[in-house]
Amino acid sequence: MLRLTKKEQDSVMKFSSKYISVHNEIIKVEKSIKQLEEKSSNLVKELQDCRDEEKKFMESMSEKYGPGVLNPMNLCWEKKLNENVIPK
């Protein structure tokens, strides 16, 4: 059996330390990815919930004021005009 020189041993130790460090960083990145995937999933659900709430709100506005649309600039309900009726 041949004994490695001190310089060679140091090189092996550097490799080993580097492998361990890189491996630990990979684990951290994988954990972060998992957390981001969970957050993304939660945000997608929150967005869908918001869309559902908006849809219900718009339906209630139509029931209350009749067919129309909400003007986001002035926050007024603009009734849809029937194309067959001449406005007065």
C-alpha cells in the first residue's frame, strides 16, 4: 500500500469537502423548489377563488341592476342596451 503525500491528501480532502458542500446546496435548492411549488399551487387556488367570488358578485349585480357590465374606471354599472330598442 502506498501512502499519499500531504499535498495529495489535502487535494482529496478538498474534493470531499466540495462534494459535501455541493450536495448540501442541492438539498437546499430542492427544498426551495418544493416550497415554491407549494406556494405556486396555493396562489393558483387563491386566484381561482378570487375569480369565483368575482363571478358571483357580477351575477348578483346583474340580478340587482339588470344585464350590464361594471365600468372599472368609474365603478358604475352600465346596463346593456338592447340593440332592437331605440334609446330615448
